[in-house]
Amino acid sequence: MDKKLSVGHIVTTLVVAVSVVVYAIRQEGRIDNAEQKIAFNKERIEKLDQDFRRDVEEIKGLLVRIEGKIDGKADK
């Protein structure tokens, strides 16, 4: 068996190693981008939820007023 390292083996190993590093760096960038989008969407969802709850409370108040007016008309 030949115990020499050929240039081809060394180059192939280096290419594979560089490819793995480049892939890992690209994945890290994608993960960072996804984390930023998730944080933005979380804030947006929380704001929409607050707005929705406020609107529901406002509608409840309006319904109470309408109910009071209807009851007032029915009593006459």
C-alpha cells in the first residue's frame, strides 16, 4: 500500500473543508435573518392583539349604550 499523500487528495480535502465552512456561514446568515423576521412578526402580532382587544372593548361599550337606548325606548 502506498503511504504517500497525493496532491489530489490534499486538494480534494481542502475543497470539501472550505465547502463545509462556506455552507455553515451561509446557514448562520439565514438563521440570523429568520430570527429577525420572527422578532418583528412577534412584535407585530402583539400590537395587533392589543388593537383587537381595545376594539372589542370599544364595541362592548357601544353595545351597552345601544342596549340602554333600546331599553329606554321599550319602557315608553
